[in-house]
Amino acid sequence: MNDTTNIDVHLKSFAEAFVLPQRKEKWITLLSQRPENIISEASKLFNYLDHNYIEQNDQLKNVVSHQSTGVYYDFKHQPKCVSLKDALEEEKDNDAIFSIEPGTLVIYFNHEGWNFVCKN
């Protein structure tokens, strides 16, 4: 799953499914190209999510098993395939995306310690 094509599908699908229409193209581009300055944009992403599809679930109860794998991207390092357990260990104090099912089920980690489940 760590191949670039699969990772790109996860990230593009996240933007297509969960980012507001007026910001969708910008985020598709940012998540596809992953420029160095994306970290400065990352803190704004939460404001551009379509809140009709997200629910705060800080404990991540009844989402998926901690052994489930997905694409983890913290806007600082290259995205990679990890388990939810590993993503939870990495996400401390960072905004990050953990895409489990492209465009269907994603966890958005907020740097304030809040977790949001994005479901479509």
C-alpha cells in the first residue's frame, strides 16, 4: 500500500469527498504535489472541511480496529501506510490525515488533540 499511486488516490479522494467546493481544487493540488509550504496551509484545513460529513470522536470509539491500516500524512513528512495504532502514536500535536477507505472513511487529527471522523 505504500506505493505512490495508492497514496495519491487516498489523499485526492479525501479532498474530493470532504473539502468544501470552493477550496477543493486547491487542496487536491496541495495533497497531490505536497509542496514544502503545505505545512503552513495545514492548520487552515479544518476550516475548509465540509462539516456535514465530519463528527468529533476524540476517543475514536467504534471507528475501526487499531490494527486497521491506512495512509497517514502529517504535512511534514512523506505520507505512508501505517496502522491506526501507529498513527495515534505519531499524531501528537500535529494536524494529520489518516485515510482508511479513500473518500469514504478518514480520521482528521487536529493539533489541539481533537479527532474528527470523516464519513461519506
